[in-house]
Amino acid sequence: MYDSHIFFRFTRLFDYAHILLLIFPVIFLISPANLFSFKALIVFAANLCLTAFGYMYNDLEDAVDDYHDPEKRKRNPVASGEITGNQSFITNIALLGAGLLMLAYVSSFVFFLGVVFAFVGFSYSWRALRLKSTPIWDVISHVTSLGVLQFLITYAAFRPLDLHATPYIMIIVPFSLMNEIMHELVDFEVDKETEISNTVQMFGGFNVRKLLIALSVTVIIGVSIIVLSLSPQYRVVGLAISLLIVVPAIYRMNVRVTRLTHEK
């Protein structure tokens, strides 16, 4: 049996937990009265479990490949042999089951969205399909699972899906898309040598600076729509929350882009 330190390394919790905390500001913007509710904690915990499942299953499927890369082997406890394939499988099933069970408690529709979330995460990594190595589908599946579905689960837990969800998606999609593109750009030369097929490889690279500008404009439009749609009593707080989230996120993305372009 592996210890708790290895378990937390396996979940890669610190890669996404801080991002999932943004679920609480989102809940405030879509349903202020429910911010401190038990349901809010359930939705957060369920998203955490399903996201952990996606990351952990990816490491399980990548273990054979990661074994041959010293850095990736060090990060991936399945590749390093610290966790067996069976232990990994059992942990994945436990987290998946826990996440879906919590969503079933919220509503049948939210449970359905959770099933879709899990399926997309599974398809992203499953070696027989491996959407992450299929141009265009790699980006679509990444944005869908690590972004859109996390949000839709949260949104649908507190109000029926409607057009008011659109500006939130206008914010979420650009950041998730940029993260995937940046990841593929960082690994561009390695992926080229190993003949890995993905969207960046298919297009031979990206003008990542122009992409960042275009996506930043989309985000700003989305924020503006959200703030203007809030009732006057929440508008100032909504604007403050939006700026505190979006401005640092765009700044950090710009730093990453600058570092990447300078390295090239």
C-alpha cells in the first residue's frame, strides 16, 4: 500500500486545486445565496474527484511512455513503480465513483454531466483512442473536460442551463485552450522527434502572441457581459471578483508566452 505523500503526488492535486477554488466565486456570480451552502461544497468536492480521476488516469495510461523520460518518470509514480497498475486502477475507480455519487445527490442532470466529464477525460488518455494525440480533438477534449464541463456542472447545480452561461464559457474556453496550446508548444520539438500527432504539430506551430491577444479580447467581452447582467446590488462585487480572477490569469499567461517566445 502506498503512503499519503505518494497518493497526493499521484493525484497531482496542486496542478488544479487552486483553479477549482474558482468554483466558489462562480457560484457567487450565478447564485449568491448558495455560496455558503452544503451543495456548494458537494459540487466543489465532486469536481475535485472527477478532475483527479482525469489526471490520474492519464498518468496510468502514460506510464509506459513516461518510464523512458527521467523527468516524467520522477513525476509519475506509476512509471517509477511507486504505485502498481492495480493500485492506480482501484484509486481511479474510487475517485470516479465518489465524484459521480456526489453529483447524483445534487440532481440527475448534473450526474449526467459528470458522466460526460468522466467519459471525455477517459477518452483523452485511453491508449486505444487517445484524443490527446489526435489533432483538433486534443484541443476540443481538453477544453471540454478541463474547463467547460467543470463549469456546466457547477452552473446546472444552481440554476437551469440558459444563455446566461455563454459569457462564462467565453472566459473559460480561452484559458483552457491557451493552456493546452502552450503545453504542446513547450513539447513541440520532443513531440516532433517522437512523431506525436497533435494540433500544434499539424499546423507546424502557432503565433502564440496573436492567439493570446485574440483570446484576451474574448475574455474581456465575457466579463463585461457578466458584470452588466448582474443585479445592481451585486455589480460592484461582481466586477471586483472578475477583475481579481481575470487580470492575474491573463498576466500569468502573458509571462508564459513571453518566456516561450524568448526561448525560441
